[in-house]
Amino acid sequence: MDNKIIDYLETHSGQTPSKWREEAQYRRDNKLWLSKSQKIAVKILVVMKEEHITQQELATRMECSQQYVSKILRGTENLSLDIITRLEKASGVVLIAE
């Protein structure tokens, strides 16, 4: 039975090696800021939904590209203070309490 499983896995495995281990290590190493980035993304997404703001409109308000806004909203972008400030101004959401 074990040989059948091994044969099946060898037959159906891809030619390029998986990077799951490296990606898991990256998430572990960067867990703290990734968590904060995800929380910011959720806050912005809620406001966007409530106020019917598109990614393009938010990008225009932030003076950046729609592609960059998309990255931010995925919650995987390491945000600078400049970007956080632009997000606050563009969305009206306080992300960092003074």
C-alpha cells in the first residue's frame, strides 16, 4: 500500500519544487507586522464597503496606483508611516492613535 502512495505522489508531483516551507518561515518571521497590516486592511475594506469606495477611487485619493492599493488590501504589505497617513487621510479612518 505504501508503494502505491509513493508512486502516486511521484507521478503527480510538479517539476518545480514547492516554496511552502520558505513562505511559512517568512510568515513566522514577520508575524507581528503581517498581523497589523491585515488589521489595517480589514478596517479600510469595511469603510470602502460602507461608503462605496472603489480601489481606483482610494488610489486617486492616496495619489498612488490601484495596484498598490490592491497590495495594501491583501494585508501583506509592510506599510510605511507615509502610506498609513495617506490611508487615514483618504479613508477618514484613524489607524494610529496620537
